[in-house]
Amino acid sequence: MTRLIEKMIERLRAMPEGQQDTLAEFVLHELAEDERWARTTQEHAAKLRGLADQIVADDANGRCEPLDPERL
């Protein structure tokens, strides 16, 4: 375990149990979301690559409008 993780755990131990649980739920949720994102990205890599290739081709052929931050 890294020193930073150990430092974090030490600070968590000083918190009330309710706060510890809230932070633990948040971290576990974020880890699960990261795993889901990685898995679905891997599962759909070919489709994502195809979409990216299409966007690059459309841009190269002048079929994309420049982004105007004032119109967002």
C-alpha cells in the first residue's frame, strides 16, 4: 500500500463512523463506475473506433462546424 493511501486511512480512522461509511460508499461507487466504464469501452472498442474515424473523416471533408463556445 502506498504512503498516501496509508495517510488517507489514518485520517479516515479519526472520523466518525458515519462519515467513514459515507466516504467508503462514495469510493466504492466510483471504483465500480470506473470498472463499468473500462468494461463497456473495451466491449465497444470497435464501434467507438469507427465513430472516431467517421468524425475525423467528416472533419477532413469539411462536414463539421467549428465549435463556437458562445453558442453552447
